[in-house]
Amino acid sequence: MNTRPIPRAAAAAAALTAAITLSACGSDVTDAGDGAGTENALTIENCGREITVDGVPEAVVGLSPTQTELLLRLGLADRIVGQAQTSTAPLSEAVAGLAADIPVLSEDTPPSREALLEVEPDFVYSPTDYEFTAEQGFASLDQLAEAGVAAYTATGGCPDRRMQGTVDDLFTDLANLGAVFDAEDEAAALADEAQATLDDVESRIEGLEQPTVAQVFVEGGALTAIGAGIEYDMIHRAGGENVFGPDDPEFASFFAAQINPEALAAEDPDVIVFAARDAEHEQATRDYLAQTLPEVSAVANGRIVVISGSDVYPGSLGNIDAVRTIAAGLYPEAFQA
């Protein structure tokens, strides 16, 4: 395929739209029992570690807009004491007003250790474990534990989960957060709505001929292909046949790889899907594809599907929106009113 692994720095850029350094295991919620010192404590298994919450958290931080939005939709606006990475993705209009008075701890990057601990959280919700990298100046998991802060990473964003993550990981997060915040009804309602959307997509595309699809990311003239993880599953759930996959050696250990344009041209996908941060990034990517790969079927036939960069973050309700957007782009006739 003529590829090379995507550099860590490039991965960090893609992470703002494609949330890149992740991994996980399934998560379970259990009573902590007498060992927690209170009958109201819960213990959650998350990313291979146990998190114990002693009662319902009262001071919560969403470490990215997608996490903040999910917390808001669970009805927790009065418990959120900070939001982070606010310039990396917009909140939806439905909840943006609820976040107007929530302190902003950071804009382009995760908050510094000092900024996070200053608001005295007792629970933080993160899309990936990258937000806990001490070498970057962020609060580490150990430092948060010492401060009495429970740190929860979206299931699809756990390090050991990044290659196998699926859209369904969101349902694990909804169940866990619903239990932690005594918001089971709100979490169940969100899960039901999400499942209904996935079921609707499945019913609309059933029996239709699958187009071949490549999902890419373009940044500064560098072309990256997606071959595993949540983004890969989105294409599958939307009814596309991925031209890149986890069985390819380039994606054996990482879900994305920087490729030469010739590698994409050789696959000649029917459709190209890409995530965009904003209108400027979308136009730059379209220009790159038109100028560099005009003979590829997807480009020549105008079969390009754009999804919001925020919709590929793990633990995001946008994961569901992305599946429907991709499916509608693959099968426009099936989604006509």
C-alpha cells in the first residue's frame, strides 16, 4: 500500500477531529460495598482500572466539548464546574446556552494540571487518556487520584480499545454515567434515541449494494487513511465496504497511517469520507482531493461525504450522527423524504 505509520505529532492534530490516542476495555458498574466506606459508593471498571465514586459527584469537568455535551444532555449542567478544549469543537445549539456560564479551563489543548485542580472537581470525563499525560503538563491519573478526583475515559478512547472500538461503546458510557450520576432515566432515553437512529439506518440500507469507501484525513498536505477503530466501525455501520482495514499490515498496531496519494488511487474507492474541523478545513480538504486525486472515482463522481470532526470523538453522541450522515451519503436514495 506504500504507507508509513502516522507520526505522533500528526496524530495529535488528527485527534482534534479524529480523537487519536485511545484504548479500552469494557466497563462494569458494581457496588463498592463496605470497602468504600459508604453504602452509596460505586466502583466502575474503566480502561483496565477501577474507579470508585463515593456518592453522586457534585463538581464535574468535561475535558472536551463532546464530553461536556453528553454531561449536559444527562441534565448535569448545575454540577459542571469546568469545560475544556472549547475551540476544538462547537457545542450543539440545543445545549450551548446551558454552557454559557461554565468556566472555560482551556481552549486548544487539555487544561493544565493547575487549571483543572483549581476548580476542585470530584469527577472528570475525558475522550481519551491523552488528557491525563503528565509530560504535557496535564494532571495525571495518579495526581487526580491523590486529589480525590475520579477520572473516567470514554470506553472507545481507552488505550487498549483504540483498535477495536465500535460505535456501541457509547452505550457503555451512557450506562456507566447514568449510574454514577443517578441519571439512569436520562441515560436510557439517550441510549434509546441513539439505538433508534442506528436501527433506522440499518433498515434503510438493508439489501442495497455496498459501495467501497475510504476514510481519510488531510492536514497540511499530508494524507492519512483510517483503517481501524470507531471510525472504521462507523463506515461498516453505515453500509460501506472499507478499502482499508485492521488486517492490513499498516494498521496492525495503530488505527491510522499516513499514505501516499498513489495508495488511495490504487484502491479507487467509490466514496471518500473525511472529518473536518470547520468550513475552512473542509474546503482545504476538498481542494486537496480535487487537485491531487482527480481521477479517483469518488472525486471524479463527486461522491465525497463530510462529517464533523467532533462526531468521531469517543464517548460522543455525535458517533451516532456520523453513522447516519455517512449512510445518507452512501445511499442518498434511501434517505430521501
